[in-house]
Amino acid sequence: MNATQMELQDLSINTIRFLAADAVEKAKSGHPGTPMGLAPLAYVLWKVFLKHNPKNPKWPDRDRFILSAGHASMLLYSLLYLTGYDLTLEDIKQFRQWGSRTPGHPEYGHTPGVETTTGPLGQGFADGVGMAMAERFLASYFNRKEHAIVDHYTYCIASDGDMMEGITGEAASLAGNLELGKLIYFYDNNHITIEGSTDLAFSEENVKKRFEAYGWQVLVVAHGNDIDAIEHSIKQAQSETRKPSLIIVRTHIGYGSPKQDNASAHGAPLGSEDLKLTKQKLDWPLEPSFYVPPEVLSHYREALKEGEEAEKEWNIRFEKYAQEFPKPAEEWHRFMNRQLPEGWDKGLPVFDPKKGPMATRIASGEVLNAVAAQIPNLIGGSADLAPSTETYLKGLGDFLKSDHKGRNLHFGVREHAMGAILNGMYLHGGIIPFGATFLIFSDYMRPPIRLAALMNIPVIFVYTHDSIGLGEDGPTHQPIEQLIALRVIPNMTVIRPADANETREAWIYALTNRKGPVVLVLARQKVPILNQNKYESATNLNKGAYILSGAKTPPQIILMATGSEVSLALAAQEKLTEKNISSSVVSMPSCELFDVQPQEYKDKILPPSVKARLVIEAASPKGWRDYVGLEGDIIGLNRFGASAPGEVVMEKLGFTVENVVNRALALIRR
Ligand SMILES: Cc1ncc(C[n+]2csc(CCOP(=O)(O)OP(=O)(O)O)c2C)c(N)n1
Ligand SMILES: [Mg+2]
């Protein structure tokens, strides 16, 4: 490398440093130090290795890049702007402002080139594992000899905070087990977190051993500014095809500034004086701010031509593939557009009440297996509870290190990573992912559920054992507050079907929905299959609530229920009818779906004139006031459950026909 090249390299690296520092300075908030330390690594990765086309951020075979340390967002925005994505210097100047495309933390769907929303530490790390799993699945599915149409890396930069979060351990352990060799991660080892030195709570030297124990190749770069060492390590990581690689890079937060190696460089502007000193020290012009040397811009913008060529070359390869394998090529487009194949729903079961009662989780398993046979990119699994959640796809193989073609994912007992991995799989493209566990353990995966909702991506979460009705396992396993806790997450649809046929409809909704996550809440215990000749059809589920049974004219009382409590409401209705009291039973599998119905429909289901309204749901009553008003009543649970047979717990805690009838009568008399 000659002197001019060296100089250009230094200028290119410092451009990132000062774009970050200037943007944070202007916004008066943000994180300058980390981009400053990481600039050389980012430069090498993006300049030399990253396969991407800034003009088409959705090119399916691009390398994925995740900034798990989302607080360092200015690093990513600088790279996106410099390499020619649809992001301008003006956008950079609007960092962290209302309506700008450069929000505080990277947000998927908001800024072109941002692969996933990061900020909650550990999430990006695990998302990447999901992306790498998706890549391997699709490669096994589509690639043919001499025709590797799926073949890319997943890169991620993780910080000390990422390394401390538990989800990282979960995801890393699974990645090692699955031998995701195309995963190349960087650990930004700068010894600093918000409270100060990492020594306070973390023993650095063990990260290497820890990841080796997970089955990773671990490489160490002693100096974060050592371009050659970084380049060499990435090459070494690429040549290890079996193990994922972690490259530990010793960097210096706030590099070049008076705040270098100090926690004060983490989350606040350098301040005008220190910024000036830093520019002087690194030989950078003080004015103008946001300075990008023209030769630096054209150097980075070579990515445009390179990217276009790379994609063009891939397109030619894909064309050849399509000629030789027209059917899979067609399927490829369908996968990438998240379309369901023709006839995907032809095997859907219709459940006959004559079969006797059936747990909705069992019905779900039947529906899932029927559709999985038709939808080859529907893949998923459970956090070690497949036999209980009924989510095993029979005869469709296991996703294992030796076979990345299997459609059953075994997450191990790792709910938190499961959630993020599902997100990553969806974000990669080409996959319709689902994941299952007990409803109680949705608590263990709330952060990725929330992020799925924030990103508005249609991941399917399946939760069984949905109430005290699960019985003997007792209060540690009996959800109370989980339902409302999920319902309050924006952009998400929670569905708690009443019986087997509603469960089928819930799956239809989940599979055809393209916006936001869907949560299916299913019972462990048996519930009657509702007679479709006697009651209103389960196909009404997509309206969120419907009158299952009862009065055409406004009734004296409305009984509203969800899931396993719907059949209880129906039994109570019979008793009320015997007493000449007219009632309607409203099955309300999804509040979110009901809320968006036209007012006219809502008034038909819940006539405003009927004030006597009773909700029955074996969970926290919170939220139901919205539907019953101050004059209604709610049979719910303001306490934890108990260990006993399910029917006994239900009975002791008030979920009996008698109690429903009594509370209904009390309401009418009021
Ligand atoms: C789950 C989660 N907890 C807490 C935070 C708040 N937070 C942001 S950065 C950070 C730690 C900073 O240390 P490190 O990850 O090493 O980043 P660096 O300061 O080196 O850039 C914390 C605690 C967060 N973003 N996510
Ligand atoms: Mg750090």
C-alpha cells in the first residue's frame, strides 16, 4: 500500500469518526465514543468484505450486517450514507430528530439498509443467529450442485453489554451446536460500559474461553486500529466453514478524544472543546462540521458499482438456475414474497363435535401439520416443549448441524433466544417462522416479542397451557397477567380460540396476516368442539368477536368469553334460558381484531343499550372494563393459581356454571 492509499484509508476511517461525533454534537444527544473506536473495523468490513448493493438493500443474497450495539447507530448511518444507500448527509444532520430517517437506535423499516431494530442489548446478536439459520435452511433447500444461489455471511458487531446479556449466551450456544459457519461476529472489546470499567462486573479474558466452549472459533485482534490484523481475521473466519467465528477486537471508546477509554465517551456529546481537540489531534479540519473529503466519498461509493456488479452476477447465476430448475426458481420467488402456495389450505381439518372434547393445543397441532405439508417454508419449533405444545411437524425432519434442511427447530430451553431467532429468520426473508412454549414463559421472551411488534413483522408465537386450567403444575406455570401483558403491545394480534374450529381459523389468520406478530393462545385441557350447525360459524374469528349463540334482538345480558371459558358461558346461557332470561354469548378470541371493526359491527355484537355485560376469562380482569363499562362485571383472577387438578382449580376460583349464573343474575337485578 502506498502513502496515498494509506492516507485515503486514514481519512476514510476518520470520516466515520467525525460524522458520528458531529451528529451527536448537533443532536446534543447520542453515543459518539463507540463509532469512533469501531471505525477501522467497520471500514475494513464494509470496504473489503461486505457483499451488498446499496441501490438494492433487499437483494436476497446480500451479506447481512447487524449492529447489535444499536446505541452506536451513527456508525451504521455513516456507513449507509457513505456507501450510497438512500440516506443523505442531510439525514445524518437530522440525527435523532422528529420524523428523521436517523433515529436514536437503528429501526428496521425506517432506514434503508437497516436489517433489524437494535438497541435492547443482546437482541441483534440473537437475530443474526436466526438470519444465519434461515440462510442455511434456504441454501439446503434451493442450492444444487454448481448452483449456489444462497450463499452469504451474517456479520454482527456486539459490545460488552451484548456479551453480558443472557440471550447472547443462549443464541451463541445454539449457533455453535448448529455449526453455523457463515456467522462472523465481532466483539467490540473496549473494556467500558456505562458505569465504568467492565472489571466492575465482567471478566474479559473469559469471553474467549466461553465462546470456544460454545463451539466457536475465536480470533483476537489486539489493536482495533490494526487494519491488516482485522482483515486477516475476517479471512480466517471465512475459511472456517464449520464453526461460527467470534473476532474479539480490542478497541478504544472515544478514540482520539480526551475522553478516550472513559465511560463519559459512551452516551453524551464530546462537547465543543473536546471535539475541537479531537479534530486537531487526528488532523481533521475544524470546519465545516460533517466534513466528508470528496476522495473519501468516491472511495466508499465504489460500493455502488461493486454492488451492482455483484448483484448482476448473481442474477445471471439465478437465471441459469431458473432454466435448469424452473420449479424451485418459481418457489424461490414465492418464498421471498412471503406468498402461500396455491392450495395451501386444502388439507385443513374440520373438527366434528362428535369426536368429543379436544384441547385447542391438540387441534393446533393437527392444523399446523396439515398446513406445513403444503407450505415448505413454514418452519419452527419449540423451546424443548414440542410434545406439550403440539408443534412438532411430523415427518419433516429436524434442523441439525448435520442437516440444515430439517423443518423442526430445536431451540433447547432458550425462550429468549428463540424469540429473537424467529425475528431474525423472518427478517432474513424466505421463511415463515413460528415458535412455541407455555404461555407463562412468554415472559422469558417478551423483549423479542416487543421488537417483532415494533418492526411490524408477522412472526407467529404459539403459547399453550394458557390458564389455571392446566392444573397440577400449579401457580408457577399458571398464567394470570400474561394475556393482558401481551394484548397491550401495539401492532400485535393475540388470539385465544374457544375450540378446535376457532383454532383452525386462528392459524388461517396467522398465516395470511402479513403485518405484525400473531400470538396464538391455546389450552392444555380439553374443551368441547362447538357444533357448527347450532352455533355461529368459527370463520367469524377474523372479526375478533362474534355472537356465538343467542338473541337477535338486544338480550338482557351479554356473556363474553375467550378460549376455554366460552363453553362455560354457553352452559351458563342454557341455565339462564331456563330462567327465561335472554342472553347472548359472545366469543371474543381477539380484542385487537374486534377493536378495528366498524362501529356498526361492534354495536351489533355489543349493543350499547345492553349494560348488563359479563366477561369470563381465567386471567387478570385488567383491560375488560373497556368492553363491559362501569356497569358490567368480570369473572377473572386477581390472584395466582394453585396446584391441583385443573377442574378443581377452575371450580375453586369461580369458573363454574353456578357462579357465572349468579353473577349474571346479580347484574340483571342491579
Ligand atoms: C437490554 C439493555 N439494557 C440496558 C441498556 C442500556 N445501555 C445502553 S448501552 C449500555 C452498555 C454500554 O456498554 P457497552 O455495551 O460495552 O457499549 P459501549 O459503551 O462500549 O459502546 C447499556 C447498559 C440497553 N440498551 N439494553
Ligand atoms: Mg463497551
